[in-house]
Amino acid sequence: MSLREIYNLFQAIKNDFSLTVSDKKECERLLNLLDEKGSFISNASIIGVFYKVVLAYIKSPQWIWRYGQQLNANDIGFLYLPISTAKTVRHAIEILEELNKGELPVNVTMIEQKRSGLSGFSFALADEFLDSIIFHSNIVVAFTLKYLLEVFSISAHEVSIVAPDSVVRSGLADKTLNIQRSPLHAEVKLLFPSHYLDKKNNKYNKDLNDQTIHLCRQRKSLISPEASFSSQIRYLLNCPSSQVNSLGSAAKEMCMSTRNVRKKLELESTNFTEIQKNYKLERSIYMLNNSSLTVEEISSALGFNCASNFCRAFKGSQGVSPSEFRKGFILGDQAGF
């Protein structure tokens, strides 16, 4: 899951239930306290309190299950995007094993049981989330089964689910599923015949998968303590799963107030407009050098109102127009860049 998923959950709760004024204010306060530079795990104490508030409004695990089935890969966490484009089920689990550390509230590992002929996912829940184990178990199972069906055409009835006793007793998903009790209090397993590990994704695209894995590795580096706040804004501008085009949309993506985002950027002697301008300039240089797009098409792709505004901004920075810059690059002059 991601910090964005917390925001999505809060919106779902608000739409489906009548929160008291005090609980609504508490949820909004907690959302504002989230450390956007950190991960789900590093925000565990705040998120743990958040779940204690919202779980009081979710009486039925069936509601949680339905909510989990509605989630998309980018709602659960950005690192789920590459497993949606993975070549095989085995490849998907290997990606999760590499990238999930510190990003998800669960630790994902591959299971291969040669004696039983079963393989699959093992989800070990972080200790900080044991109070909400019913919620997280239903989310994990619902989303993973949906993912296996949509990407690899593996039916839920071909999967055995092993869950903690407390989760099974509370009601886990559809009672017709093959559900067993686990002796472990914080682990969920999804098992299926081992030959499914090599089941292929018919829509596999190596370039797309490589690109999403690269972006996920960038994301992991950005949640390190050394990452600057402005570098996170640049990451969002470059992230295909986000739609950041203003200070307000950046604040919403990071579950922060606009005021807090502005203040954090001021501490680094910059602002959103300056970061966005530099990002667009860098992208325009790359596109002029490495694509056959027209100046008008590049202007539109970068979000300029018109090509003349783009040309004016580019010339103000580089001293030449985009067309002159491209011509100089083709001739090997690089036009001063």
C-alpha cells in the first residue's frame, strides 16, 4: 500500500459512512501529519491510529473485501505497477521481493513447496498493523486474487488461502473459497499449483516493465532520509501514475496541505513553479534531441497553453528557439547545451 491509498480509504469511508465531526477532524489531522518523505512503514504509528479511527466504521469484512477488489495497482502502491506488467507470476513475486522492503505494510516472499506441489505468495504483516489485521488480510487477499485473474487468468477457486484464525473466524471474503487456518498470527498465504508460477502475461511488454521497475527504484531512493523534498516533487512530475501539474495537485498527491508543501520548498530556497519550469525545460531538451515530435506536439505534451509560450520560455533559457536548438543538435553543434 501507499500513502495515497490512505487518502483513498478516507474518501471511501466518508462516502459510505457518516463520520462524527470529531472523528472526521481526527482523520484529517492524521492525514496532515503523514511524512511524505517516508514510507508506509516509517509512518506506522500515525497510520495505526488512523486505522483505529476508521475501522470503527467498517463493521463487515465484506465491505473491506469489496473495497480491496475495487483497488487498482497504483492505489495499493506504486511498486505494484511493475508486477501488473510482469512476464510471469514468478517474475511478479521476484519484483515484489526486491522492491517491497520499507514500502509496504507487508513483507512479500515466494513460496515453493515441492512436496505438495504448491507455490505462491506469503504476506507477513508488520507488527505495527496487527490491530488492523482483519482489514489488511482482506485487502491483500481481495487485491491479489483480482490481480491473478486479470493479469494471468488464474481463478480464485484455483487458489488456497491460509489466514490467521482471527481473520478466518471474522469472515474472509467469499465462504466458497478454499480457506485454511494458519498457526501464525500475522501471515497470509495464497497458494496455487506450482506450474502457475510460469504462467505468462499475454500483455507483457518488456520496455514498459523495465520503465516501471526503474521508476520504482527511483521511488525507493527518494524515501531515504537523504532525499530532498524538491527531488520528491520532481519525481511526482515525472511519475506516469500521478497527475501533478500544480502546487495543489502535488499537495493532494502527498497527502499534505498546500501551505506545508510551500513551506518545505522554501526551506530549500525554491518553489513549485521553479521546479516545474526546470523539469519542463529538461524534458523539452530531451524530446527535441530524441524524438520526431513537432515543436507544437512537445509544447502540448509539456502542458503549455500554446506553442508560442513554450518557444518564449525555451529561448529565454537557452538563447535559441526550439527549432534552432534541434537544428544545432542535428548538425552536431548542440546549440550551446
